[in-house]
Amino acid sequence: MRRVTKQWFNRAEVWATRNPALATLGAWVVLVLARLPYWWWLFPSPITSDNYYQISQVIGRIPWWDHHPVGSTLAMGATIAPLYPLIGLAGAIAITSLLQVAVTSAIVAYALRRMFTWGLRLPVLLSVLGLYALFPPFSEAVVTVYKDTQFGFAFLLWIVLLIDLTRAPAACLGNWRWVAAFMLTMAAVALFRHNGSYVTFATAIVLLIVYRAHWRRVLVAVLVPLLVATVGMRIVNNVLGTAPGSVVEALSVPLQQIGRTARDHPTSFTGPQLGFIAELFDGRTPAEVGQVYYPNSSDPLKGFPGNPGIITPGVVDGNLLWFARGWLDLGLSHPGTYLAAFAENYYRYFIPHRQQAFLPMVLRTFDDATMLPFLGDRTFTPTPLGTLLTPMVRLYRVPVLGLPWAAAVWTWLCIVAFIALIRARRHRLALVVGVPILVLFLTILAGPLNGSFRYLLPIILTTPILYPLATFNPRPTRTS
């Protein structure tokens, strides 16, 4: 039996080598068929507070606002805006979700094709395909018209192209199709989430150093998307009249440290410190601020769309130096509390936690008339398909089996993959791919939520590609 199976895999690999387009199409079909039940079940698309506000901007219900990346909002609007007057909002969102299913499936199918070209064996690729197709959070993310899905799959494609670059830099940089794809995906990574700009800038520096022998071509490949993401978006924002987002979105950790100090030491504040707290939090005392502090999320302090929080509006914007001085003064008085607050803000990315062992992306559906009043009164009725899929989605509740729903598990899998790459002396690959993942991870640790699966989604999507590269021996290929 083992011999027959081996022969079958060998013949299948020969066929895939001779028919790469058909093999890629087959993987795409499998992925689309795996997503369609979720699309039908959650029709027209899951909704969260984030894409609620993004879609509201697209259809003109609220002004443009850079709290959520305008690049991501424009990508949604490319289909929702023209379809909304023709078929209504639910139909426009459903078609956008379906298009997202097709595009994200194509990205994964292409990644699998590249993995085959890199020499990974067919059983490994089928296992990776099965994970992408059957793991419920991936399907939930794909059918959600959401910035994290856009960013996650753009990041995945960009990592694949970076791996190609490490294997054949001269060939990649001399191929205009690869360069164009690289620039497009790098721009998407920079545009679809605010922390994408840090990721792309750091990676650009590393590429210029590592591939300094090709520095002119590398400079063009990284400079164009960076200019698009900065100068280009500034022009677009001026045209749209986009209101800027608040700088407090980047200050989650400092705010959490101040909030925990207010909770744990409400009577130890000096006069200047009391004045700082009152000015920062709209006249509140440390005791009142401490009651609002929530260890695993900075949202109650800083606010989010639909909930202004308790911070004084606009107090930090343009006054960063004042904020930094007040924050540092409190930190010098209570260094242990600051360290505890920082750990409380990120530990679930390293320690699996049951309360976070699910994908917090599907918070609402468009059947919730209270959250989306402009959709009208629609009543949600469970369908047979929903009854079938619900047990799969709720596997996170099962001990051991539910571990993949915890962000921390994927953190450690990614760490193990990089350790294996380093032990295998694949240092250049570990560096070129590791820098964007590390910078992204550090920005996630500084984010407002502890252990968020959707924040870690780009790294989670990338891990099934990195892990086999690090741990499985490739089959002989013509290039090797």
C-alpha cells in the first residue's frame, strides 16, 4: 500500500510539473468550494464595528476619516460604491465578499504553486491546502469584507514574492512581471493597515542592504510603493477631504500603563501628576480612570468608533511632548506597574487563553438591524447550512482541538519555523522574511487588543508556508 501511494504521488508530481496552470486552477477550485458554504451561510457578509464605518464612508453616509486606512476603504468601495445604487447595499457587499473569495483563493493557490516550484513534495502541499481550505477561521475571514482580510492576504502574497527573491534575486529583479507584482503587493501592505507602513519601510532598508549588488533595481522596487503609500495617499486624502485619525491610536501601551497606575495607586499621585491625569482624561481623578481601565484592551480608555472612551478629545494631538513627559514621570514613580501593564497587554500572544480561542471577526451580521439601521429590519433565521457549519466553527471550545483558534499557538509555530530556518543555515531567507514578520508582530504587541486572532492573521496565514520550508527536505528539481 505504501509503495502504491508513493507511486501515485510521484505520478501526480510529474503531472503537476507538466501542467502547472491546471494544478493551480484545481487548488483554486478546492479553496473556492470550501469558502462558498460560509459565504452562503453568513450572507451577505459578517460585520464588525470597523467595516461598518468603512462601508458607511464608501456609500456616503459619513465623511471620510483616516481612523481606518483609506486605502483599504477605497478597495472596498471599488465594488460596493458602483453596485450599491443598482442592487442595494446587501447585494453590493455580498458580491464584494464573493470577489474576495475568488481573489484570496487565487493568492493561496499561487502560493502553493510556488511552494511546488521550490521543491516541496505533494503530500506536504496537500496538507497545506487542506489547512487553508478547512480551518474555519480562514473561511470566516475570507468572506468578511474587512481590512484585516485584505491586509492579511496581501501580506501573504508579498512574503511569497520575498521568498522568491531570496532564491533567485537577479532573475526576480530582472523580470518586470515579478517587479510589478512586488510593487503592487508592497503598496497594498502599506495601504491596507496603518502598521503596514512600518513593515514595508523596515523591509525596504533590509532589502537594500542584503541585495546591495542590485541596489538600483531594489531601490526602484521599494521606492515606488512607498511613494504611493505616502505622497499618493496624501493627494487622495486631500481630494476626498479625509479627516485625520487621532495619534492616540498608536499609544495603546502608554495609555494602559497610565490606566493601571491609576487603578493600583490612585492615592499616590503628586500635584503635577493629578493635573496631568485631569487634563488627559477630561477632568477625571485617578480613581475614576482606574475604574475604566481594562487590562486586555485599551479601547475603554482611548475610545474607538462609536465609543469616544474617556480621553479628552484632541488633547494628545499636537501635544506629544507634553504627553511623553507626563507618561515618563508616572513611569519613574511606578516602574513595576508599567511593566505589569505592558505584559498584561500582550501575554495572550504567547500563552493560549480560552477567552481568545476564537476568531473575533464575526461580531455581527447584516441581519442585526440595531447595528446597521440603514439596512432595514431583517430577521435572522438559522438555515440547515448554518446548522451544519456551526459545530465546525465551535471546535474552539473543545480542549486541545481548539488550540489552533488561539493566537499564541501560531506565534510559537512561527518562532519554531524561524529557529529551524536558522539551524538549516538559511540565514538570508530568515532575515528577509523575518524582518517584516517581526516588525508586524511588534506593532501588534503595541496594539489595543491582547491576543487578537485577526491582528495576527497575516502571520497566521504565512506560517503554513514557512513551516514546511523550514522542516521538510525539498524534492530534487531542475534548479536545485
